[in-house]
Amino acid sequence: MKILFLSDTHSQHRKLKNLPEADMVIHAGDVSKTGRDHEVEDFMRWFSALDYKYKVFIAGNHDFFFENETAKSIARFLNGNTFYLFNSTIEIEGLKIWG
């Protein structure tokens, strides 16, 4: 399985063009610059729309939005193959990922 790792995009995610092919993309934190709702919501729309079989992300120290949200409110942004890890583990095709 090919895995693409991203992190520290700090609200610059839309500038990423021609991302390499992979089966899974993992964003390892700091999706936003200041943690504001609109920054995180824009990232989530972009990330969920990426054409990868699996998408996994973890909030970073700048992503304050996630500190005050419930799992249910975050789930509204996630489609069937997009996963948010918060002190949790997921297993995908035998690969265990903790975030």
C-alpha cells in the first residue's frame, strides 16, 4: 500500500497541486493557521474530496477547533473513507494507525 503523508499545511492546503498517487493520505496535524472554524471547515471539505481510497487526519497544536467539538459534530465533515483520530486507533488493510 502506498501512503502519502502531509502535515503543517496551515491553511495552505489548496495550494497543493498534483499530489502523488497513493492508496492512503495521512495528514498529521496543523491543518489550520489559527484554528478558526472556517479554516478547519475549508480543510475538511478539501481533504474529504481528495481522490484517495483512505484519508486519515490528526489535529495538530494549531487546530484549536477540535478542542471544543464533539465526535458527532466532527463526523458531519467525514465521508465513508475519511477518518479523524483523537487518541484513537484505526486499522486499515491490516495497518494500525494511532493518532
